[in-house]
Amino acid sequence: QAKYLAQIILVGAQVVGRAFMRALRQEFAASQAAADARGRAERPQSAAASRIIGISLQEAQQILNVSSLNPEEIQKNFDHLFKVNDKSVGGSFYLQSKVVRAKERLDEELRIQAKGDKEKGRRAET
């Protein structure tokens, strides 16, 4: 009887394991599809910057609490959040790192926009 009980437990574990793996694969596929859709929605250079820096434009804006790409507002919020999260005042190095990454991402986006504006200006002249 112990043999049958062990077989039942083994078969049950296999069924649960397969169901878990199937759910995991579906979740991974859905996550990939959402990431691809986000990547297509962004301009190619912006999407590349998101991949390189590891933070999307929207996430960077949320971290620094800015709604538009205003350099002064970005710098002001960065300075405040960087100072507040300094380890010497009991802050978190992890959060401070997130703030730095968000600033890098927004700076990169500003650079991409400036480059795009410059190219549009050249096209209008010709």
C-alpha cells in the first residue's frame, strides 16, 4: 500500500509540475509580447537606449517623478532624490542607483530628441 501511495504522490507531483511549467511558459510568452509591443511603440533609437540602460522612458519618468522631458525639472528632481537616498543620511544605495539610471535614461532621450530636431531642421532647409 505504501507503494501505491508513493506512486499517487509521484503522479500528482508530475501533474502539478507540468501545469506549473505550462503556466510559466505562457507568462513568459505574454511578457515577451508586451515587451515587443512596447519596443515597437517607441522610436528605434529610444528603444535601443531602453535596452542598453535597462530602464524604459516611462519607468525613468516615474522614478524621477517627471511628466515631461524638461531638463530643469529632471535635474531638480534628480538632485533632490540623489541627496535624500545618500547612504550617509540613512538612504539606500539601491534606490540611489535607480535614480542615477533614470537620469541617464532621460538624458539619453533628450540627446536623441535634440539629434532628431537637428535632422528635421536640416531637411527643412533643403
